[in-house]
Amino acid sequence: MIIEVQELKEIIEIVLQKYISNYGKSLKTDNDYYWFINPDNGYNFKEVPNDEEFLVGSLVDDYTSLKQLLDEKGEVSIIDLDRISSILTVISYEIEKLNDIDL
């Protein structure tokens, strides 16, 4: 599979604009901590992950770190993609709780 990153950026902009149009410029969530699995284990379907392979992340920490990029106080890191992923996941989760699958 080849992922065209520029196209992905444009797709994300379209989806987020649709969210903003339907729900506004912000999202309130009571969630903070979440489970995630290291991609080395997450893409390995030859073995079932064990309990030690699950890690805990924090949406508050993720969002705080990402906001520092806007203030030019932080350096861009590969981990920022994981942080963005966790934020997009909680946006999707909160919309799903509303039973609104069309955004």
C-alpha cells in the first residue's frame, strides 16, 4: 500500500471542516486515558498481544504537546502522529456516541 501523504492531509482537512460545520470548533470529552498498543505488536497478526504490550496514553498530554507546536515551543516529532491519531480517535468516538455516523 502506498499512502499519498499530501492527499491524506487534504482528506483530513475536508473531514475536520465537516466536523466544524456540524458540531463547532471544539469538542468536549470527559475522556483522558486510553489504551494503545505498540505498532510492532499491533500489525503482527501471527501472535495475540499480551497484557504487557498494552500501554496507556493521555489525551490531555497529547493535546498539550500538540498545542506547543502552534506556539513554536515544541519540536515536531514522529510521536506527534500518534498524538494526532489519538485525538482524531476521540473525536470519532464522541460522534459515534451521538449515533451520528455521517459526521
